[in-house]
Amino acid sequence: MNNIAYNIRYILFFLLVFSACKHSESEYHNITDKIEAESKRYHGTSISSESLLEEIHTLQITEGEHTFLIPERKGQIRSYACTECHSIPLSELQKEGDVKKAHWDIKLVHADVNTMNCITCHNGNAMDDLQSLTGNSIDFNRSDKLCSQCHTRQFEDWKGGAHGKKVAGWAPPRASMTCVNCHNPHNPGFKSRWPSRYNTQKVKERE
């Protein structure tokens, strides 16, 4: 009886050893071997967002350890360059009277009047640039540097990809919308709105 049990264990061990090393088209030692074997069918190609970005003019930026693309903005601003109209210093335009003010249709709803006005962000001495709170010039394409002065938490999330909208897809190269691509800088809050489709099923469930 002991010999039979011994022989059975020996046969099972023999089968286990040889079956573990037996390879077929779908059998691998580990997941890494499987990935390498399956990848050979793709001849070195991979998924990429490059084809989806062909029609978008982008700029590459680096913020800390993150390097990614953002949409170029100056070419999309209808009234840029500002100096095409602003040919004299801003201080000379700030006159009292009945003359219609430039950009009369823009109402600033961003902070109270004691905190922010037009020249908080716009450079009155170099109208083609924005300016920091300390008076340094900021390129219009990098308005994120302006917003990040106050919205630090959102900026950190945006750099890592947790805040904002992706351009194209998640596959590299990574490209993200900037603050002003989604938010109106003069009125950045999103207005409440009804859903595009009324959920009649929920109404029935509540009856």
C-alpha cells in the first residue's frame, strides 16, 4: 500500500514538473513573459495621441517634474495683439467722462472691487502681456502662471492631471487645457444649468 502511494506521488510530481515547463501559444511562466510575447505582434507600434493633436497648435511646458502640452492661446484671441488698439499708456485712457469705455461689455465677476480690477492681471505698460501681483510680465500663452498665484491647490492638481480637461486622450503625449480654455477669466464660475435630457425614469420611480 505504501509503495502504491509513493508511486502515485512520484507520478504526480513528474507530471507537475513537466507540465509547468510545457509551453504552448497561450502558456507563459509569468505576466512579463506574456506581455513580451503578445507585444511582438504589434511590431513596435503603440497607442498615441499624436494624430489627435495634429490640428491643434500646442506649446510644450514644464512645471516641476511634469512636462506636457497646452494649447497656444494668442493666435486664438480675436483682439490680440492688444497694442493694435492700445497705442497709448493705460493711464491716459483712464479719464472721467461720457466717452464709451473700451471693453464696455466685460463685467468683472471674479473678486470684489477692493481686491481686483482690470490692471490686477493686465499689464498697463505692456498691453500685450499679463502681469503678476508683483508687476512681472506674464505671456498670454501662460495665463496659468497668473491664475496659480491665488488658486494654488487647483494649479497643483492641474499640473498632475487631476484638474482640468485633457486634449485628445490619456495616451502620450499628454496635452491639457489651460485655466482660460475652460473658465472665463473675467467670470470664472460655472453657471447652474438643467441637464440636457430630462430623466423621466426617476420621476416614475418616485411616484
